[in-house]
Amino acid sequence: MAKTAKLAADIGGTFTDIVLEDGAKRWSGKVLTTTHAPELGVIEGLRQVLDASGLKPQDIGVCIHGTTLATNALIERKGARTAFITTQGFRDIIEQGYEKRFDHYDLMIDRPVPLVPRTLRFEIAERLAADGSVLVKLDESAVKGLSQRIIAEDVKSVAIGFLHAYAHDHHEKRVRALLTRLLPKDVTICISSEVAPEIREYERFSTTVANAYVRPLMASYLYRLRDQLKEMKLSAPLFLMMSGGGLTTLETAARFPIRLVESGPAGGAILAAQIAAECALPRVLSFDMGGTTAKICLLTNGEPERARKFEIARAYRDMKGSGIPVRIPVIEMVEIGAGGGSIARVDKLSRITVGPDSAGSTPGPVCYGRGGTEPAVTDANLALGKIDPAYFAGGKIPLDEAAALRALQKNIGSRLGLKDFWPAAGVTEIVEENMANAARVHAIERGHDIASCTMIAFGGGAPLHACRLAEKVGVNTVIVPKGAGVGSAIGFLRAPVAYEITKSAVVSLEDFNAERVNKLIATMTADARAVVEPALGKTRPTLHVIADCRYVGQGHEIRVPVPVKKLARTDGAKLKAEFERIYEQVYGLRIPNQEAEAITWSVTVSSKAVKPKRAARAAKKAAPKPRTKRTIYDPALGKQVQAPVYWRFDMKPGSSIKGPAIIAEDETSTIVGANFNATINSLGYIVLERSR
Amino acid sequence: MSKDALAAIRTQVMWNRLIAVVEEQAQSLLRTAFGTITREAGDLSAGVYDPQGNMIAQAMTGTPGHVNTMATAVAHFFKHFPQSTMKPGDVFITNDPWLGTGHLFDYVMMTPVFLGKKLVAFFASTCHVIDVGGVGMSAKANSSFEEGTLIPHSRVRKEGKLNEELLSIILANSRSPVEVRGDILSLISANDTGARRLGDMMTEFGLTSLDALAKHILRQSEKGAREAIKALPEGEWSYEMPLDGYERELTLKSKLIVKNGKITVDFSGTSPASLFGINSPRTYTHAYAVFGLKAVIAPHVPNNIGSLSCFDLITEPGTIVDPIRPSPVTARHVIGQMLADSVFGCLAQALPGTVQAESAGPIWILSLYSAHGRVAPELTAKAKRFAVINMGLGGIGGRPGKDGLATTAFPSGVGTIPVEVTETQCPLYFKRKHYLADSGGAGQWRGGVSQRIEIASTEDAPFAISAATFDRIIHPAQGREGGKPGCVGAAGRGSGTKLPDKGMHIIDAGDSLVLELPGGGGFGKPHKRDRTAVETDIAAGLVTVAAARKDYGYEG
């Protein structure tokens, strides 16, 4: 039996999206996320797509999974009871943070509350110097007492972070070994030298603690999922999407779940990258809106920007600096609490606010009829006629329009003196403005001109809001790909298998110790290969090595590619020349006669990327007949209009329609604004163009 | 949409872009700087100016003492170098404390930007370099001549060619020439980065001049500030703060006058200048006094010459807030960073119940040196030479409705420097760095807690510490609305002795430096504090049971 089918499952805060692909055929489904046991939603969705496709579990050759469970646990503080063990005298580092105000003029800012309270931060006598010499011997006799306190406190996860462990890990490893013997089996232990071996104690400790905090939850979920899939006779290997855009094995994911935060959004960015390549788009704004959040990511020449630092759970007005920093490979994007489930309220100053809190899947928006009482964005979209209840989630989730209207009237309309659809119009206008602002700020921070971008809209919510968002930020073209409603999951199927390992090791480029570097890269490559190979099978992996270099005396580095070969002493000078070339490109000058050094090394082992097909404008075809008509509110015109409803799959490549219109499909609907034309391109994507 | 509305949106976009450009300028500086105080703690600033030298936008990255002083620093260059004499590729430099940012350690770099042959803007940036000669990062000099080398307004790059002679003078007068050279080049390249981006922006928007945009920005900002000032009650309020001083205690007097839509702070009656380097030149005084006012009155109005010009200042020459040459000024932030609390003292009377309690004030700059040349040579025979900086940060005052932030710089905008970064630079190590119990002033909203830091050498050798900026050791941060003061600071040795003054002190081999930072004052009466909050503080060890009984009437 040929195991040719591929399965992707993306668990978001509200929906679980499932995509099954077999050759050119694709089936997809959307079910509500089962927060208490997320694997149940996956199984339910999987049954749906199997039924639709007629395939059997045994036909599936590979499963790829991404989830925001780790992110949500961190945001909602629903991780394990975690303890932190650190060098004596330093238990407050994870709370003190950068000791810096992230806004000069706002005197009321809050700093992030650490995941481990002071009462669960324990110290142990030990101290290594920067060069690894022992200043204070590790007090092994104290570990027993520590274990008793950890047990007494009912701690389920332990993070260990010692000073200078990024380079010298033996004290951390020793304490872990001792604790493993003393603690119950179900208590997991993470050490900073494995989770994020990089200099700067706050960020390393913070990453380690966050990893420990979500590990019990994530590990138990992942293994439960594996077992349930096995019970269904689905024995294909299971890979996890990571925040950096690569795939890894279940075992690695269960050890380093912090690398899974933002895995769903990373899948979306990969989908956007593929569409950018297909449609030859130099500048792209990808707009991914789900049930809980909206994600905005910028791509240049088909590549999203990457970073090695990410901030989780920005607690104060979504402001940079107010979250928990983690050092992991990530795709650079901005995420705000604006999804279909985001709750709308009226504040003390009689202003409509939307989010960041979400009704999630339970109880969900009021219209789900699952006990929700506060109106959400989906309720507003329903009240405005933008969602056709017959099509929502393939018609599998019944919607109560009257209840949505009542809740909007009660919580918004009656407090602002608005009637009919106007409270709903206010809610969508605000959520669209919030997203536009986030997109503008993000583009500006990254030096992009947002108006020159093409927007790629996907996720269940984005096609409903894309035209209006495009108008607000000045974008002229919007692409809604096939399967937009489950875009991130489709992105998973396009992701390379990849794993990146990063390690701090200071090496002079003048007096280049090639032997040390070769050894380091060899070890890191072997470690990364061990992670990747089970997923690769027989395909040969590609190897990328990056050295983060700087002039001696600086504190920040630039990424310099390292040739993949056995390095010789003379390669130091070559690396320096490359470093200075890039440095000059970025900063405009070199610093003559100044020594340079490499600080951090990263090795990425990945499968090769496949070149996508090019899209073209299809020959003109007549527009299909609309299936029906609906009254919708058009914000650009500021009034209600009659809009024909087209079934997406009635529209063949080359057919074109004028807004206002609705193009419906199972997992989402594309609202074609009054100022837009919609055309289907050769790949079946909806191309929305603004008439000026 | 009407034409006017579209034009308004376009202006808004260009304004945002300008802020993005200066932010990139600042990030470039942060990422290329050599001095840890710049690259880790963020002691820098960056801004863009119109051709008349008016600051129109500043980066959020940076610190108020730099930003607000730089607002006026650019125009001073024109006396020596009229705009008409400037050429593309020119860069100008100074570290004049009175005409720059208040002490010799900050080089101000100014770069004119040309579009074709037309001067369209200036970029300026500044950062704290590691050493400028003289007595070093110490307040013990009695005149600015002893504090290091002053570079008057000069051209450091002429039409693209570096002025190597000038550079060699600067470097010959520094103990850390490599780092200083790196930082000067970083400043130059940061401005170049800004200039390139501005050029791109002007091309994209088809602009031949920034004048209309600058006018709009300054007018809108001034309008915002004026409206905020108009909302204040009219009247006069005075506040007097006792300060530790260096050779003697000092008095900082302030009077806030709100009248006819104008706001003025009058520091008349404040103590005469100190004999030692803690005096705050008027430009720096202006920076922090206005920062304090703006943070309370108009926090969200953009910071530029338009909004800054709405705040008037009166000082008496020859005082600690307006020293005249050649008064020493190296540790000028010891006075300067008290000014926010000083104006808060007035504002709290004008706007009762809304102004936070006093904070730890000046950041403690931990300037640590090897002891070479300061002790008998045999004691340092085998020791490594070094000069490093770290930060000691205390607590911020309790706020109406929230506790004060623990161990965070205020009003300075800098942050700490990671322990691991400092330890890779020198043979010192931190023995501890943790919260200090009972340091936050009691109150309904507790003052921010401070910390204890202990530092020793890994070598069998002494080291030196400059205590120039260790303040609030005598006078604590006061509480507000019935809140209690925060703890005073303490600086001493592990062996038990106190550091006697703000001078340079030796820590003997085997001994250690022990610092306890000042805590923030409390806000509101302590007995009104939520009992759960009191218990949480006790459980966390931030408040001891004994102190809770005494201060909060805790009965557990």
C-alpha cells in the first residue's frame, strides 16, 4: 500500500484545522478546539477528512502538527507548577529582567510577572567563573533538602539555570542527575545549557523557565495524541512544526516545547512564502486571522524575516518589553489579540474595545449557543451579514443570529445609543483599526513600506476583513489562496524538516582556532542530524552554518554564513572579510585595524526546499451565477448593500466579479469590498484588486 | 475621501516614518557600540532636526538626559560652523558639557543631510564613551579641566574624509582608545544610516524639503502640550528636597508656576555649586525637570522642540542646577536625576492623589577599575588591568493604584548590564544580586524594592570603585499621601567598613564591595494596604514579619 497521503493538524485557540493531501487532491476540515483534551479535536477532524476523502488511516505517510497550546498556556498562566533552581544569590534575576522601563513617559507600566514566584525560586551554593573555573564548589549535599522542598511544594517541573552555564554545563548536569534520582518520575527537569546555551543570564533563564513551565502539559498531550493516532491504526511518523519554520520529531518537541510557541503562525508564514514565490511577489504582508489572534508577517522576495528572540505574553498594552523574552529561532511577526472570538466591550470612556481576551472555543461567541454571553467579532460579522450560517465551518457549527444581535445590542448598542447592525459595524471597525495599527507599526519598525506590499489573507477570519484592512493600510492587492480557512495547516505540509542548534563559543577570527570550531560544528551537526534524520529518511539533508560575529568590544553581532567544509586556520581571515563586507553593507563603514570574533554558532540541518509552480493570469472566463444574495454592511460606503453570494468552486480561473460580493467556501468567506474586483488566477487563488 | 483627509493621512504616515528612521539610527548605534553602558544599558540617544536645528523627532530607544539635552545641542554648532559652510560628508563633534549633554563622557555627533546641494536636515546622536582621560568616572575633580579632555565644536569628518588628527588627540587622551574610537565611528555610522533612510523617504514621497512636515510636527506637538498645560489648575506650589551632596548636604528648591497657560519651574534658592563633580549643567537640568513635568502632564505628546518649548525654566547661575565653567560636572546625574522627584513634589500639590512617591533617583554607576597606580605596585603585580561598568538600580516610588517598580532606573531610561557580560570583561565576579527585604517604603501602594549587590575579585588582588554616584545614603526617597520613605542606600565592604564619601575607594584583596540600593517611597497610608498584598510580600520575603507588624499593623 502506497502511503502517499499527508496529514496536517493545526490547533489554534478556537479552531482545530485538519488538512489531508494526496497528490493534487486536498480535503480539509475545521472543528472546535477541545481545550481540555486537544487530541480529541484532532481525532474528530481527522475522521471528518478521512470520511470525505475515502482514504484510510493506513494511507497516510506522514503527519505534521502545530499548536498554540504552549503559547496559550503561557499567556493564560496555565502551565505546570514550576520551581527554579539557580546559583546562590541570584534568584531574582528572572524577575528583575532588564531593570529598564520600556516606555519613558508612561509612569504606570507593569513589568512581566515571572512564571515562577519568589517562593519557588531556590538557590544552591555553586559558582563558576566566566572561564569555567570553580569559584564555589557545587554543594551536592544540599540537593537532597532541595528535593524535599520541591516535593512538599507539589512542583511538577523544575528549571535549572546557573551563571555561565552557556559554556560550562557540568554543574547544571550534575544537579539534574542528582535530582532525577530524588524526585518522582513525573517531575520533569530542564537545564539552561540545553534549552538556550547563550550568554546573558536573564534571557537564558527566562527561556529555560518558560520551557519547563509548558513541558509537562505539552509532553503529556503529544504522547497522548501519538497513542490515539496509533489506536486508529495511523502509524505514520508525527512531526511538529516549530516557531522557526522547520519541522522536528515528537520526542524533541516534547523536550523543548518552547520551540513550538508560534508554530501555527509559522506555518502561515511558510504558506505565504510559497504563494509569494508562485505569484512572484517581491513584498508581501501576510495577514492570518484565526479565532483568537491576528498575525501579521512581512516577507521580502519570498522570505520572512527570522530572529532568535521572541517575547511571549506582552502584558502591558501589547507593548514591546512587557512580555517574557525567550531565545528561540522564530519567524519575525506581530500578533495581537484580534480574532473571531475576541470579545467586544464598551469601556469607561464610552469607547468600543475588542480583545485581547477571547471567548475561545468554550464558550465561544454568543452565536455558537454554547453559553457565551459576551459578543465577539464573529457575532458582529454574523450580524452584518458577512457570514452565511449555512456555510460556517462547512455548516457543522449551527449559528444563532438572533442571540448574537441581542448580545451586541445589550453590551454595545444600548450603552452607546446604537441600533440595528450599527453596534456590529462599530465592533468590526475597531478590530480592523487595531489590526491596521499593528501592521503599520510592525512594517515601520522593520523599515518596510506597507503600501507597496501585496496582502496574502488566510485563516478563518482574514478573508472577512482583508479588503477593509487593505483600504486602511493602503494596500492595493489582496490574495486569498485556496484553502485559506486552514492556511497554516497547509503551510505545515510545505515546511522543510529542519532543526537549528545554537551555542555560544567565543572564537577570535584573527587567531582562528579551526580545530575547536570544526569540533564544535561537528558535534552540533551530529546533534541536529540526530533530530532531523528520523524524519528525513533517505533524502540527503542540507547544512547551514552561521557564525554571529562582531568586532571585539561590541555587544551585538551580525550573522555571517560559514562555508560547510573542514575549516582551516586561514578561514579565519576569510570569515573576517565576509563579516566586514556585511558590516559595511549594514552600517556603512568598517572599523579599521579592529579585531573581530565569533560569539555564537548555529547549525541548521534541513531537507531541501521544493521549487513552486508559477501562477499566471488566466484567460478571461464568464463569472458564474451567484447562488444567492445577502444584505451586508460595507464599511467603505458606510451603508448596507445587496451583495451576491458566489460559491468559490463555481468560480473558474479567469472569472472575475465586482464588489460588493461574498465568495463563500466551507471554512471562510471572502468579502469583496465595494471598491474591489475579484479575479481567480491560474492556481485558483482569489486576487482582489482595489479600483482607485 | 476628501483631498484634505488624504493629505492628513499622508502627513501622519511621513511623521511615523521619521520616527522609524530615528529609531533605526538609535538601533544602529546600540548594535555597533563598544561601551557596555551604551550597548547593554542603552545610554544613548538619536534624533532628527530641521535645517534650523529644531529637533523634530527622537528615538524611543535612549534616555531622557540625552534626548532632551540634544534638543538644543545642535543649534550650538552653527556659531562655529554656519549652515552655509557645510558640505555633504561633513560630520561635527563636541563633548562640551555646557553645550552638549552635561558631561565630557558624552560625545554629540551631528551630521548635515543634503538632497543634491540643498541642506535638508541634521541627524544627531550621542552616547556615553568609556573614558575621556582626567580623573575618570569620578566626582573628585574640583574643575572640569581635571575631568578630562574637552573637544570644542569641531569637524570630525570633512566631505567624507575623517579628521585623523582630531581623532588622535581624542584617543591619546583616553585610557580606552580602542573602545572610544569604535564608539565614535559608531556614532558617525548611526547618523549615516539615518541620513540614508531619510533620503529614501524623501525620494519615495517626492519631498524636496522637510519644512512643511517639520512645521506640522512642531505645531501639533506644541498644541498638544499647550492643551495639557491648560488643563492644569493655575497657581504656585513649592517643594524643598534635602540632598546628600558630596562635601556637604544640599538643598534643592523648586517652585512650579502655572499661569495663563504657561508652566515654569523656578529653582531659585537652590544650593550653590558643589566643589566636586555632581553639578548639573543647565541643559541637563532642563532635560530632567521637563521630563518630570511632561511625564505627569503630557506623557503621550511627542517629544520634540515643539512640545519641549512649552516648559520654562528659571535657574540661578552658580548653583548645583546651573554651574558655571569650570565647575566639575562628571557625575551630573547625581543632581540631575533628582529633578523629576523635585518637580513631582510640586505637582503632587497641584494634582493631589495622582503623583507617584519619590524614587531611588540617580542611577548608581558601578565604575570598577583594577587597582594599578592606586596601590603599591607589588599588590597588582600579577593582576589584570581593566575598567568596566555595571549598574546599581534601586526602587521606584509607589504609584496611585500600583506598587512601585522594583530595581528599575528612574527617571533615567537605561537598564542593567548582564552579570555574565561584565564577568567576561574583567576578573571580577558578583557574589550576589538580589532583592533587599524591607527596602520599599510602606504604603497602600508599596515603594519598589531595591537590591543588594556584592562584588569580589577572582584574583588575589585589590580593585577600585568610584562611589561618585552613590546617593540617597543620607536622605531616602520620601513617601506620598501618607506613605513611608524607602530605605536609604549603603555602600561598604564585606569586611564591614563603610565607603566614607563619593570618592574612589580600594577594595582589598579577599574583601568585597557590598552595595544596598535605595528603595522607592510608599504611596498612601500603609494601614490601607490590602491584607493579601501584605501577606504575599511576607511569603515572598520582600517584607519581614517584624516590619509588617510595625509598618502595616500586621497581626500574624
